[in-house]
Amino acid sequence: MTGTALQARAVVHENDGRLAVRARQNLEQFSVDGHENAPPCGMPKNYSRKVTIERHMQKGLGLVFALLAGAASVFAQTRPAPADASGGAYYEFMMGLHFESQGDSTGALAAYQRAERLDPQSAEIPAALAELYARLNRPADAIAAGERAVKANPSNPEANWILGSLYARMSEMPNTRDADRRTYSQRAVATLEKANRNAHPGVPMMLARLYIADQQYEQAVALLVALVSDEPEQIDAVALLAEAYQATDRDAEAVALLEKSVVDSPELYATLGQVYQDQGRWHDAARAYEGAVQERPQFLPLRTQWATALLNAGDAQRARQVLEEGSAGNSKSTRALYLLSEAQRRTGDYAAAEVTARRLIALDLRALGGPRQLAQIFRDQNEHQKIVGLLEPIVTARLRAADAADLTSETFRSLYFDLATAYESLRQFDKAITMLRQARTLSPTDPLVEVRLARSQQEGGKGDDAIRTLQAAVTKFPKEPMVKLQLASTLERERKYGEAEAVFRQMIAEDPKNADALNSLGYMLAERGQKLDEAVALVERALVIEPGNGAYLDSLGWALYKQNRLEQAEAPLREAAKQLPTVSVIQDHLGDLLNRRGLYQEAIDAWQRALDGDGDEVSRSELDDKIRSARQKLGRQK
């Protein structure tokens, strides 16, 4: 303690009487049950106040320790404090420790409060009081006591540890106001930086989390690099350092760290998988998650992560196997059931996919994920009337109710967009337009509804209406480039090429790094056989911004094809077709190139994929004619 009276006794002072609070790596929620054995708010679950108290009491004078152990009941009844303030403060502090050791929180609070009144200059007494308040789930009182402790001695490491832990917890509490959250975080950092890291080795981890939460990534990296170097087995520190590396665009260092660490700490395979996933390296992510599942083969959440990576890597059959081995079909996990149904759908087992989707629906009749998945299964089988029968009652009821939660839900929006697509497939364009206009009225701030309405109008032969819808939307949403892009594309499809080009060029002038606008203008020019050198240059600029984008590679290959640079066009067109095997127009482009190069069988295969694909922007009769002609040429070759 810092008080003169207690310094004289040299029993509980700054160097020897610190409150022992074990290191924590993750701050827990404030407990609400009020059990005596519950850890303090902001303290770890394995925290033992008994150990803390015993350490304090063992440092007391032997005579006082014996007195407390042998005459507790007398002390509790009579509280015979010494006459002088110094003896009284020390005596009450030791009594507080004793009461805590007996589980008497009320008595301990009273004793600490008396001690603090007798020695208001002490930092140790309010620090002990703060810790007890925390254990009793009284965060406001705990913080107030901690602040008194730090005010009494700003450099007291134990008081700073306790107060910093409380501030950190308050910064993470869900009911903390956003305006206060940053303040608590900054105070936590300021106090924890003064804490004793030898007594509390969890301090660096707490500080690192706070630095990351406050976007002070470089400070977090500096702290964690030293910690991981000293203690490479600290897997939480390794994971946090990888996160900090990613936040500072040092992805390669994050991967290298985790790839090295998983050798001795396979628990980090899941973290490595997530890093690969963030980089779009789905094959690598799948291998990492496989390693994680080997450590915990029955843990379904890891299997769902593995299956997600496999599906994104294009291996639906393996994803299905992974989920079925984890009994996903019998689980109550909506994520697992959705992924299993999706894997079954992608492998063409529509009957099994439908059964799983209906199980998903049965888990929660109000949820929309199950109906949407079932609609996808029907769509693959061109059962558009079934989609209408499934989705129309849901959409109609929710639009009629005009529930705010529904109207702002992206899943609900996707659901009625799917219904609009089904209406269009059945040539019921008026139904699609009427429904989307109702949705627009109820969701006036959603630009995507405007875009989808314009698409239905254009599909229904009302191109001028579509243009007017989008022109009004551009005025309404001037900062949404997606709306302007859709306007330009609609003008192009309506053969208003000059107007479309003007909109595309305006977008590029406003944002020279708008890759979509660069690609779209380049593709339009290539499609029309105009300004082909500029078309190639525009798409190449888009690919600098988004390297490897399959749609952009197709545009580049098509522009080169139009220039009769067939050899240069082949690589980008093949890569685009590989990335997007179900996009009919891309397969058609590849088929045209291969046909020109005399590779007739490969051209036929590409055109067949175009026939089997989404059907957008291609003519089935023209594809049939191309295949027939190529077969004749192939026959003459033989």
C-alpha cells in the first residue's frame, strides 16, 4: 500500500501486497448469477480469489495471521480496531481478506470500506475493493474503486491491471453505448500499459486485442511478434498476430506464420483455413480445414467450414461426403443442412437435395433460407411453376404485412427476386413487374429493387420503361455506381449505343478505377467491332485492378479474337471458360475461337456447354447450327 501507516508495518505494500489476478486471454461477459464462486467481471473463469487472499495473508505478520485464524468470530462481533489510523487501516484490510476467505462478501466490503476511510491515500485498499466489486458483478462500483486506486498511485501496477481489465470488459459489453466504447478502450490501453506483465502474463494479449479493436495494428504487431517469439506455443497469440498481419496487408506473413505454427500446433489449422479463405484460396483452405477436422473429427462446425471451401473449390461430391460423414443430415444445424442440400443439388441428386431442404424448412418455419434453397433446386429442374407455388404465398403475405424486419432483409429480397425470375420464365412479366413495384414502394431506399424492376421491364419488352426507371434511380441514388452501370447496360441492350457509351465514359471519368465500367465499355466496343485497340486497353486496365477476373478475361479474349489475334485470345478465353463453366456466352466465345483454329471437337464441346449453361445472351438455334457445321468439318477431316 501507499499509505504511510501501512508502509511503516511493511506488510502489504506496493511490491509485496499486490492483488493476484491470473492472466486472461479473453475477457468474459459480466456474470449475472451473483454466485460466490463466480469470477469477477473482467476476470478469467479460473480466477481464484481464495489463492489471492491466502497470498496476502501469508505476507502478514505471523502474530496477526495467528490471531485472525484463531479468533475470527470474536473479530467479527466486536471489530476491536487499534486506536491509531495506521493500525486501524491495516487491521481492517486484513479483516477484509479474512472475510473474503470465509465467503463473507458483505463483511469484506464493510472492512475494506472502513480501511479506505482510515487510509484514503492507499492504492492497495481500493484495488482490493475494486476486485471484490467486480466479483460481485457491480461494474460501476468496481471501476470507481479502481479509479481511486490509480489516482492514489498512478504507477501502481496492480491497480492498473484491475482497472484496465474492467475498462476492457466495458469496451466489449454489448450494452455499452458506441460513444463510450472507444473511450473505455483507450482507458484500458492507458492503464494496462502500466500493469505488471510478470505478475500478469495475459496483459500483452489483452493489449493486443485492444490495439486491434482500435485499429492500432502496428502496435499490435510489435507486441505480438515479441510474445510469439518468446512463447511460440501460445496459439491465441499466433492467431492474433496473423489477424494483425492481415489487417496491415501482410497476408504472406500471416500465411507463413500459420504454416510454420501448425506443425507443432494443429489447433491452428482452422485459423490457417480462414486466412486462405479470405484470400480466395479455396483449395488450400479445404486442405487446412481437413487438417482441423482430423484433430476434431466429430465437430460439425469445422466440417461445415471444410465443406464450404470444397464447394467454392468446385468439389461438390467431396463436400457432400464430408458432411454426410459428420451426420449433417440428422443435425439441427441450419448451416450444415443448407450446405448438404447445396452439395446434393450441385451433384445432381435433386431428390436428396429436396429432402434435406425440407428438413431445413422444418427447423424454422419463419426462416427464409430453406424456401430459397428449395426454389434453387426447382429452378435447376426448370420447375418454375413449383417455385411460384412455393414462394408466392410467402412473398405476398410478407409484402402485405410490410414488416420492417422483412423489408430490410437481404434474404427476403433475394426470395422475391427469385419469384420474379420464375414469373419471367413463365412469361408472366406483368406479375413480376407488379410485385417489384410493390416492393419498391415498401423499400424506397433500396437501389437494387429499382435495378431488378428495370430488368423485368426490359425482359417483358418494355425497354423504354426500364430506361426511365433507371434514369430516375440514378437521380435518386447519385452515389450508387451500380445503378448507373445498369442504366448503361440497359441502353446497350436497347441498341442505344451512343447513349450507353456516354454513360460508361462518364463513370470512368468519375472513377478511373471502376473496373466494371472499364470492362463493360471494352466489351461493348469489342462486341460491335469498333475501336478494338481501345477495347483491349480498357479491359487490360480492368484486369490490373482485378487480376484473374473470369468475366474480364472473357472480354479481353473476345476483343483479341475480334482483332484476329487468335493465338493471344486463346489463353484468356480458356481461363474464363474454366472459371465460369455454366456461363453460356463465355463457352460460346471459346467455341468460336476453337472453331477458327480448326479444333472442331473442342469447339463442339464448348458449344455444348453453352447449350447446357444459363442460356443468357446466346441463341440455341445458332448454337445448334454451329455444332452441326463443326461436325461436318470434323467428318471431312477424317
